[in-house]
Amino acid sequence: MADELVDRTTVLVLGTGELSSELVLSFQRLGTRATAVAAPAGAAALRALIDRHTPQLVVVQSAVADLAADVVAGLAGLDEVAVFPTPTALRLASDREALRTLAANELGLPTAPFWFAGSVDELTAVAEHAGLPLTVSPAANTEGAGRSVLSRPEDVDVAWHRAVAAGSDRVMAETAVDVAAEFTMLTMRTQGPAGPVVQFCEPIGHRRDNGGPLELWQPQLLSESALDAARSIAARIAGKLGGTGLFTVDLLLGTDAESGAEEVYFATVHPMLTGAGFVTTRSQRLSQFDLHARAILGLPVDTIMISPAAGEVSRPSSDKAAVARALPDALAVAESDVRLSGEVCVALATAPDVVRARDRAHQVAAVLNQAAAINQTGK
């Protein structure tokens, strides 16, 4: 299988943006002819793309919520093309209701108590039954968009409309568990001589306060028991979705109210790359982009972390010139790096420990954000 895939040299990545661009570069460095295009609007547009580019591999990197149902069905019908992730994985990942039900009921994965609602009245009934606070988010897997914490009965309408505005006609309500950390397990699934092989990157911690920049760090420190639980959950959900490549498994770290022991809860899974993995461009020998490309091509992979690292993902300014002028000061921070693409800025840094790496990444981001603010105010 590996030799067969290596011989397939034309790769079509469906999806545009920073993640797709980096993934294309990783494929190209391995000798393939890789191109990224916008996700097609329908099955006919998908067929036209296939006929125009004649790829042997199609890799979906578009947000699953943005894929039309007939596109997923069309991908399943491409007998002459290898598709990553599998159409089955795409369908499950795009439907949080089906995914959460599968995870909790079929696989028995630990989750926060959850309910689904299709109207304001249904969400009101859930709130009355479950009690507050509740975390409300779109039933579609929108990578955090439309999420809010419902703490007062009079805010049900606001929470409902925020979730629906993110692109879903149903919402998921979860009991707001006492969360000590939110983190991601990048899970590699490859094919070995004896069957599937699963490997894990060190856990990546992340947080976003009040809509501010996304902060990332690796490794997220966990107890041995919590790390074992996280790996078990990630392996089981990735195995259920099936296929080859990198799976981004989002998890919650909580504390049992009675024993005080750490507990790990499954949150969601993306069978593709997300922004949480940007930190691996500095922390690991092979970034998430390299790992995904190698796994898809059937090439050897390793998940070795070479240094603690951290990052901040923000949109400091639409004025690229202002940000560029600040680069000398930003990159003067020790062990720092910056990735600029479009309006997105990723400030990165390494250090002997996570605390110092996070501080350095914040310093880099602060320089760039301050330059943007000064430019916008004309001071």
C-alpha cells in the first residue's frame, strides 16, 4: 500500500487558507505535485475539479461544516482517487450530534452530560431539566464558533441565536464541568505490516479568553493517569473514524468532585489539521503538516518533540506594512518566530520550559499588536 501511494504524485488539497498552504508545502517537499483549491460548492463542481487536475490523492482540509452533503457523497464515489480523510470520517465529524452520540453510547468515552435542541423552546426545556450553567454550541462541528456559556434563564434566546448564526439549525448543550485545562491530542494513524499503527504527539494546551487571541503551548502537563486516558480516548475515536492521517482530538481535563482525581473528557475530533497544531512547527522535528503528508503518502513518521514551545494566533491588522515594520523588534525576542499569512499572525517561541515559551510568544504577539494599534490610531 505504501509503495502504491508513493507512486501517486498528484495531490489536490480541498480548502484554502494558512493550514492548506502549509500542508501543500509539506507535500511538495516530498516530491509531489500538490495544489490547494477552494472546496467545491457541489458534486458537479467537485467532478470538474477532478477532471481538470486529475489527482491521484484528494486531501480535504476545508472545515467539515463548509462541505455540502453532495460533495461528501461525491468524494465517496471517486473510485479512481484515494480520499483523505475517508468520507465516513467527514460525515461523522461534521455532525456533532451523531459524533457525540457515537462517542458516548457506542464507544463509552467519558463526556460531559449533553443534550441537543432544535428550537429556543427545546433549549429552554433542557436548561430547566439540566440546570445552569450550560455550554451551548452549534450541533455542526464549527471549531468553537458560536459557543457561549448559558448562566441565566433569560439568556437562552441569545445563546440559541449565537449558535445558529454560526451555521447550524440545532445546538448542543453541555453541563459546564469544572475544567482545569482544554487540550488537544494530535493522533497519527498509519498503516503498518500488521495493520493500523497509532502514535501521539505530546498534548497541546490551548485557551482563548473572551474572544481574544488563541494561545497554544506544548506540552500540556498531565499526570501519568490523565495522559494514558487521553491517549486511550484519542486512539478509540480515531480508530472508529478510520483511515490514515492525522486526527485532531480535543479533550477536557476536569476534576472529580468527590475524590479530587483528574478526569479526561472527550470534546470533539477533526479528521484533519486545525490551528492548535501550529505550535508543532517549532516544537517537533516533524510539524503536523509534515506528519499528515507523510502518513497519507505511506512514509515513515515520528512524533518527537524537540523543545517546549508556545504560540499566539491573532489578527493584529489588515495593514501588512505596519506588521512588517514591527518584525525586527518582534523577532528580537529569544527563540522566536512569526508566521504571517493574510490577516492571520502566528507568534511562536521555544524555551527550556513551557512557562518561558508562553511568555516569549506573548512578547512577540504584543509587539505586533501594539504596532498595529498605533498604526490604526495614527499615533
